Amino acid sequence: MKMLFNNYLNTFKGLSKEVWWLALITLINRAGTMVIPFLSIYLTEDLNLSLEKVAWVMTCFGLGSVIGTWLGGKLTDTIGFYKVMVVSLFSTGILFIAVQFLKTFESFCLGIFLLMVVADTFRPAMFVAMSTYSKPKNKTRSVTLIRLAINLGFSAGPAVGGLIISGIGYSGLFWVDGLTCIAATLLLIKVLNPKKAIVQDEIKIENPESAYKNKGFIIFFFAMLVFAVIFFQYFSAMPLYYKDVHLLNTVEIGLLLGANGFFIFLFEMPLISWLEKTKYNKVSLVLFGAFLTGLSFIVLNITAWSGILIIGMFLMTVGEMIAFPFSNSYVMDLAKKGNQGEYMAMYIMSFSIASVFGFNAGLQIVSGIGFNSTWLVMTALAGICILLLFVLKLYMKKKINSNELKPSYNSH
């Protein structure tokens, strides 16, 4: 047991202190976004909005996220990741506190849109910062550490948020969310000030390649967009499937979904550390992760036995643990030759765009053709994702071969 524990700790070795600080700031920031899981309840209970209006608020939420991510990438390439992170975090804190005072449907739509525009400028800047503070060989593990922080934050946030609501009401959530963002800003200024932080991977690009003109990256972008739509079903349609078809109660559903975060916390870093030592390239590993995620849907149609839900969740979790870190790391490798903020923004936008229509589309398909047929649709989408990644592999191979065949003008 002691040896296993030591091996687990060893997988975290070699990461820079700046990456650890960045993980802590991300943890505080993500744990602070307690309003988000309770937003639909707040809108119906406190503001008395209809479900149709709540749907429009969530659309504004998603659109703000897409625009904020794109803007964050542009600003990161223009003024640098540090300034973007500081301004975004602090402004998000102020806006969280201000949003609670918006009481009409129109004002709340505008408020939540602006909040997400400002909040999500942070994300591309954070990933560029992480790339800068990581040695090239540690980038995938650095991504994994940040993912652990995000998962822990999302796990702790709703639990603490529920206690705050029961104690002092929804207004307390907005105050705590705002103040935690401001606290994260102060920590960021103290520990990651450019004058103090040590750069591990200085990237200077003479003629940066635009993400929008990189054919291989465009293929990858659409593959990740499809993957995100599939992945999001586990947090929209799947809980309803657990409740309506397998008759699980809220505690059992919570345990099953919570197992996902717990499993990631325990096993993602050792798994990534091991896979990095294998012969497989990053695109092949993302492809395998997509395959496991697709498989997690199709197994649900094999049997009516409720134990299959655990197997499905296990397959999805392993697929997620492989696909996310290596896809992120692959984009960071590409970004070395181009505008870093632009590449990271487009990668994150694939998930933001998927969130705008992915949640709603899954529920509409369930409503139209039922759960079992929906899982077949999701499996087919996983097949499209795998096909796109396979095409990317062929494109990469062709590009490498064409570069090797180019004549050398250095020899006489």
C-alpha cells in the first residue's frame, strides 16, 4: 500500500511551482462558481421565470462563453496571459456580486451574457500560462493537474453552495462567488507576477501560423466539437435515464455521477504518466478515448440490468481521462508554431459551442425517439469523431512524408 501511494505521489513530481499555484487558483475559481449548478432553480424559484425563459437565459450563458473564449484568445496574443487573467478574474468577481441585483428577464439575460464573456476570457489565458510555466515533457501532466483542480472545484462548489442557500439564501451564493474570484485574483498577483514567476518554456514565434488556416487543426476542432456533444449527454440526458428507466433515486444518481470525479482524482495522473511512456502519439490516444466514450453508450442497450450503468460510467470516465489531457496537450504543441491564445481559444470554443446546443439537442432527441435510440445516435456521433481523428492521422502522415520528400538546398 505504501509503495502504491509513493508511486502515485511520484506521478506529480517535476511539475513547476507555478503550475501548482495555477492549479490552486483554478481550484478557488471553480469552487467559487457555485451559482451555476443552482442557476435554473434560482431563476424559477426566486425570479419566477418560466422554463422557456430559463432556456433563453442558458442560451445567453452559452453564447457569452463562446464569445468570451474567443476574445480571451485574441487578448492573450495581444497583451499577454497575465493581464488577461488578472482583469478577467477581478471583473468576474464584481459581476457575480452585481448580477444578484438584476430582477427582470431581459436584464438577467444581458447580465449573465456579460458575466460569461468576462469570465471565460480567463480560460485560454490560463492554458497559455500553464504551457509557459511547464517544461515541454511535463505539459500533459500539467494539464492533468489543472483538470484535477477543476474536478475538485466542481465537486466542492455545489456541496458548499447547497449549505449557503439553506443558511443565508441565494444572495449569499453571489457574494461568495464574487469574493472567491477576487481572492483568486489577489493570489494570482502575489504568486504569478511576471517579475517573480519562472518561465519554463519560452516560445518566440517569428511568423505565427493562424489556427483558422491550419487544416489539421480544423479537422481536430470538429472532432472535439462532436466529442463534446457526446460527453455532455452524461450531464443532461443520462441523469434522466437513470431516474426514468432504471428508477434510481437522487442519492444513487449523485453517487454514480460523483464516482466519475472520484475516479478521475485517484487514477487520471498515474494513467497519463503511464500512457506518456508508450509508443502511441497524442491523436491516437484521443481516438482511443473517443472509442471508449462511444462504447459507454452502446453497452447501455445490451441489457436492462442496472449494473450496466456502472460499466457505462467506467468506460466514459476512462475515455474522458485519456481524451481530454492528450487533446489539450496536442493543441499546445500546435500552438508553439502559431498564435497560442488563438489555438487554445478555438480548442475551448469547441466545448463552449457544443454546450450551446448539445444539452438541448440530446434532450430533444430523447423526447422524440426515446433513450435507447438516442444512445445509438450518440454511438454514431462517436464514430464520426473517430473517423475525423483517423483522417487527421492520415493528414499528419502525408504532411510528414511530403516534408521528408522536399529537396534540400543546403547540399552542393
